Amino acid sequence: MQLYNTLQRKKEVFVPQSAPDVSMYVCGVTVYDQCHIGHARAYVVFDCLRRYLSHLGYNVTYVQNFTDIDDKIINRSAQLGEDCQVLTERYIQAYFEDMDALGIQRANIYPKATQHINEMLDLIQSLIDKGVAYEAQGDVCFDVTQYDSYGALSGKILEDLEAGARVDLNQNKRNPLDFVLWKAAKPGEPFWDSPFGKGRPGWHIECSAMAMCHLGHTIDIHGGGQDLVFPHHENEIAQSECGSGKPFANYWVHNGFVTIKDEKMSKSKNNFYTIKELLSQFSGPVLRLYLLQTHYRHPLNFSIEGLAAVNQAYARLQSVVDAGYPLDVVSENTSFESLEASFFTAMDDDLNTAAALGIIFDMVKLINKCQCGTGVLLRLLTLLGISVRPSDLDQSDEVAALIEERRVAKKNKDFQKADAIRDQIRSEFGLLIEDTADGVRCKPVS
RNA sequence: GGCGGCAUGGCCAAGUGGUAAGGCAGGGGUCUGCAACACCCUUAUCCCCAGUUCGAAUCUGGGUGCCGCCUCCA
């Protein structure tokens, strides 16, 4: 398949270094708050990529970290008077709840920063030994001028960056663009002992250390949101490659932002939706379908109205599954094969889930027409991680009794009464009664 | 100031040289006791200007508008 590689600024054929094994590292969340729809997008996209690579026959090892020590965590912990670890564990659990609802398969490993302090210290030491990092008042900084390729990923030029650099309060740095590998502890902050004094790791170093620890010096795919390209990923590359002397990642894959009213979501603008609040209104698969309807590299301008529209689209998927047609293609229709082929062509082309979903709906139409072949559809939906369960519910006795009452009324041609019962079930139980050839179907109002 | 992205029907969104996927919403039908579901029909020349080409939404140049990164951030 082809993947857009940020490093080369173009799509490239994906070739893992030692097929069929594929190593994939995706930057995880800093666990100090609830996840929002932007996080959802990133992890849905990479889950999708992971599923698709597996489908292609690769043996994917997927690592996604938790940043469980940093300024925001320390601040929040102080604010709540709660131990850092208690705080982060709570949000890790919340994270998994959200991801489960979105149908995201678990990564193989979820390393935590605090469990890799030694690996980080080793890496920092080797950077100092090589003369690309230096100690300054208990901090250890990376000297960006020592790494020739600095800026290659983000397309930035050191001189330009310096010209536009904003004021940095850290006077210990030789160059404003140098970044901190190890941060001296301030009073009252959590710390670890180190050869450089008590302190804690800088943000960037953890991903390098954890990625190399679990996946080796060179990983096949490194992913994350577009906002991580600079400086986070740029810095990861610098420190990793200086440390190991080897390329850090072959393919850099970045997903676009979720925006609200065309502006990036941010806490300061207070224009974000948490996954949990959206899940109170829409199901996980609907959310996932919504996210995958836009190509992963494009900005996605989020709106509740848009989500509601996709909710309707999802109902279409449900109703074709509800119809209960044979899973196999039992007609002479060869369109299934060509649709399936188109689906894979779309997915092969830089994970074009938007185009793939177009084909999914073509297939829905086809299934409704020839009344078979649901199995093909379900297989493709599984690749996208979109689960479609039959919407038929276990009815309460009360509802079942009403349905029976309505059946009798209908039989007696008392349609007025039958309609009244249908309305009653809708308003009291939120259930939609549909008459089909096989009897009554009962499903939630969407 | 530097770098990058985007602009497709009422809304969302694919499509990177051969005469515009798909979803939602709307209109008209078929089916249905009525609905619902489903199916059929129906609604665009792709921000503007110039150019390259037999042919451009798709390439080039110039505009206009919007957004992002350069600072924590998926």
C-alpha cells in the first residue's frame, strides 16, 4: 500500500524493513484530563491503519505510550491535592473506556514514561558522551546545532526558526531552540535521582527511549497528530538518531486536526468536545464512522449536525444488517467482486477511508437489491473497525404485550388502535415498530 | 517574518489530465391499511483570472479567502 510520509512529503509504497513484521509507534496521550474528539480521531485512524496492515498480512507490533509525568500532570495533581500516580491511573482507565467504545483494538504494549526512566537516562548519558547534549544548572539540554538534519521532518530551517523564535525563559540554554532532556526538580515536585541530579525527564526523550526499548533502533511507522511534527517529532529524531546512529523511523504518518468552526480545538478557546459527552448522544460506531468519512490527513471540521447526519447514515448500515439476508453472495452478481476490489484500492491509496466508505454504501445498495451478501459488507466494515450490531432489541414484557395487542388490532383491521399503540411504544419506550414480511421489527429511534 | 495546507451541489465529503463517488437534507414515484425500511428517478462543471493541452476540478502563473505550525497540544 501507499502511505504519505511526512519526511518525504509524498506518498510512498510502504515497505517494512523486515516483512512480515511491522513496528509501529504512535504518540499517546498525556493522562491528566478526559480525551476529546481530536484524540479520538488520531487513535481511530491509527487503529484503522493497524487493522489494514494486519489484513495485508503484516505482523504488526503496535506500541502506544502514556505520558504520565509532565508539567500539566504535576499542576493538576497539586490543584486536586491528588497523588500524580492516582491521577494518571484514573485517566488511563478513562482513556481505555473511550477507546473501547470507539472499537479500538488494544495496542500490544502501552509503556509509561515513569517506567522507562532508566532507558531515558542511558540515552541522555550517551548524548552527553557524544557531545550533542550538555548539562546546565541541573538541566540537560540537547544542542540542536550538533545535528545537521535538524528540521528535515518539519521543513524548518534553523536560521528561520531562530529569527522567529519566541522568548524562552530558560536561560540555561545555549540556543533558544535547544530542548530539555532532563529537567531539574523544583521543590515539591516528583523527581528521580540521576547522574545529573534530582529531576524528571523532558517530554520528547520518553518517546525515543520507549520506542527504541520496545521496537528497536529503527521503527517502520511512527505516527501522531500533525501538531506533533514540530517540535516533538523533530526532537525525537534528533535525539534518537544521535543516540543510535541509525534512522529512527522510516515512515512518519500524521493525522490532520479536528477543528470546530474552522478553528483548532483548544482548551483556552473552550471549543472542544470530550469523547464521553459525545458518547452520551451518539454510539461509538457512529462516532467512528463520522471520523473515517474524512481522509485522515485533511482537517475535519467537527459539528454536531454533521454527526447527526452520519447517525442517519449508520442507520442505513444497521437496517441492511437487520434485514437478515444470507451472508454469502448467492446471486450471479459479480458487482460484489468489483466493489470489493475498489474498496481495497481505496484503502491501499494512503488509507483513503472516505472513498472506501463511499464503496461501502454502494455495496449496501447492492445488498438491498439482490438480498444477499451481507457477509462481504461486514468483513469490510470490520477492517474499518465499524461494528454494526442488529438493532433488534430484547423487548420488555410490557413492549411485547403491546406488540401483540397491536397485532390483534391489525388483524381486526382496527388500524386506528394499531397506530395508537405504535405511537405509544415510540413515545414511551423510544422504539420504532416496523412491519416487515417476517413480522414486526422493533428498533430504537435513531 | 519563515514554512505548510485548504477552497467541489443546501450541508458533509471522495476524486490530481479524459467530460464530477458516497452520505445527510430536499423533490417526485414504487411498495405499505398507514408508516418505517428498501428500491427507482431527480438537484454541481468544481473560489476568480490567465496559460499549457485535442482535452483540466485535476498541471503552470497570478489573485482572493480561510486555516495550521514556528509555544503545551492528537
